[in-house]
Amino acid sequence: MPVLNRIAAFADEMKGWRRHLHAHPELEFDCFETAAFIEARLREIGVDEIHTGIAKTGIVAVINGAGPGPVIGLRADMDALPIIETSGAEHASTVEGRAHSCGHDGHVTMLLGAAKYLSETRRFAGKVVLMFQPAEEEGGGGEVMVKEGVMDRFNIAQVYGIHNAPNRPLGQFVTTPGPLMAAVDTLYLTVSGKGGHAANPHELVDPLIAVTGIAMALQTIVSRNTDPNDSLVISVTQIHGGTATNIIPETAMMTATIRSFSPEIRDMAEARIRAIIEGHAAAYGCRIDLTYERGYPPTVNDAAKADFAAEVAREISGADLVDARVTREMGAEDFSYMLEARPGAYLFMGTGKGPGLHHPAYDFNDEAAPIGASFFARLVERAQPLA
């Protein structure tokens, strides 16, 4: 697997970066120590510009090439998850209840590795902009960075990102033109009735009957309102209510996640969910408090950029380890906001066997970091070659 020789030479240094980050996870926008560590490494590396405080703790760094040309953006997310780590690694989280169980420590390391190589070699035209983004897991840091104007401020013309993929072969790259990941919306519902003794249900208004009826009826949206050729997921994820075996509660609550690709299906799902809930509330004589949050949009790759990224990936990993037409998935990612603002592509990169993402025992495979860094570096060199 042709990891760039110079990157292979400092792979142990990258491992040290990654394990430091893994041991010191931070959440959402509060990535202060992470940002300070990244800034210190960027100064050591010798990038040309460092801009801090973007999306609160995000960092943007600029590396100038050896000649004039356009600007390419590369992004790494840097936040962790509220999980108690069980990996048992020597470099395991030192912060109780927080862990890098999605591999964003590896994402940062790959981008720092690419930065070190590109700062040393400068074998590209124009500029490369490195975006270290907080709050991917919760908070939509990608949207905040876009709204704060990073694309226009730094004149970014195209943008790329990678996410690690455990249990895919080490170094395998997968992507696809068009939609790669789904939009995500969230339903929060509280149903209120009239509580009391469970021996006298005729005197009461039972919110549990209403909320369970709603949960069942929501499943008909996929099976009866959605074209089978389209994709939609509606998963009820929580139902809570009641405190004792002989009490009908006053309230019950429910949450659901809704995943889709097309704007039409997304709008239809919300309209049907609202209609079903309002109808059931009327039928059962309950009151409702409904919040429907529109979350991340679908992650949609530019077709030409996805094909180009796959071509670069073949150079790094070989044709047998690249799938440029992978089946899209229902997970969501806030890199979608960057792809709405600029053409580009998002890819998954295999890290070998092990616990999956968001598992408490997950630990990014350090052997994958030089591969990802090499991909980023060659992407820049190929996208913006010197004349």
C-alpha cells in the first residue's frame, strides 16, 4: 500500500499525536484543549496561516503552494462522545464519561499528517485550507463554520473529508456520486392525559395507549406513503411513561429519528408524522407537545469530485480496495453543510477489524492514519498540480 515515503517516516509521530488526543477527549463545541494541541502542532509544522476561534473552538490553517492557483479545503472533525471507554488501551480516555469512540482523534491526526507533508514539500499550486471542526456529533459545527463564512473568507473552491470505517479492510476507500448519507430529523413528543388509579381507567385519559398507538401508526408512513424505490427510515427510539403498576400516568413521552435523502420525502414524512399525532391526540382525547427538529441535510457528493477522489484513492490503496459506487447509507454527517456550500466529496476509509463506531471499546487503528494522510496529500497534489 503506497503510503507516501515521507509520511511513513513520521508515522510514529502521528501515532503519538493520535494517542494524546484519544486520552483527552472533549465534547461538542468545548474542544479547547484539543484546539490548543492542534494549534501547537500546526505551528511546529510551519503552516502559513492559523485562524482560531471559528465555530468557538474550530481552527482553520492555510498552506501556500509553490505557485498561483485555486484553493482546496480539507476537513477533520475533532469532538468526542459522551461514552465510558472500555478499550483497555494504555492511552484510553482520562476523562470519565468521554471517549473518542468515533475516531475523530484519527481524523485530526490524518489531517495533521497531510499538513506536515504539504508544508514540507509544497508540490502544488494555489492554497490548501485545513479545517479542524468541533461539534460534529452534536451541535452541527460544520453548519456553524459555513455560516461564519469559511468558504468565502478563504475562497475555497472544492472540499473533501474522510470518515474512518471499522470492519472494512484496512485502507479500503468507498464513496459514491450523489447522496452518500441521509438527512436526519428528530421527533420529541409528550402526550398528556388524565392520570389516576389503574383500576378506574374509564375515569381517566390514558396517554400510554395514545403514545403506543402513535408509535405503531408512524410505521405506516414508510410502508404506505413512501414509494418503495425511495428511502425513508422512521425509528421510534424512546417511549417513557408511568411510575407504578397500579397508576395510569398523567403523561408519556416518545422520541423518533427520521432519515431520508430527497427533500420531497423529507417534507412528506414530517407532514404525515404531524397529521398522525394530531389525529391520535384527538381520537384519544389527549393533549400533545410536539417538537420536530430538522437536523443535518443529506451528504451529497459532487459526481465529478467523487470520481476524482476515488481515482486518487486507487493510487494510494490500489483498485481492488476502492469502491466508487458503494450503497448509500442512512447515517448522517454535518460535512453535508460544506458540500451544500461547495462541490466536493466525502469518503469512508477502512481501518480493519475491531469494535464499531460509537462502541465503548472502539479505538482508532493507528496503521490507518498514514494512509489517510497520504490520500489527503495526493488529493491536493493531483487537484492543483504545478504547471
